[in-house]
Amino acid sequence: MTTLLYRGQAYSQNTVGNQKPLVQLTYRRHTYQSRQAEAQTHVPQVQLTYRGVRYKR
């Protein structure tokens, strides 16, 4: 068991860390870019008013 120190108090760890298998992450550029483009086309025009001045978002 490992002895740990927390705020000056030593204690031993009761549990063993849960080891999960490693996952290799991948970057799919075309999928990301197509979803970003799709999200841009689905944004409705919203008209906002702040202190009497109108804005479009």
C-alpha cells in the first residue's frame, strides 16, 4: 500500500486505482468541418435589442 500525505496527515490508500484500457483518439477533419458548416447554415437570424438599439445576431 502507498502512504499518502494530506494536510500533514499520513494515511494509506485503501483501494487500488481502476485501470481502464487506453483509447486512441482520432481527429476526423472532414467530419468536424462539415458539422461546423452545417451548424452555420442552421443558425436563425435573431433580432436583439439593447438599450433601444437593435442588433442582428
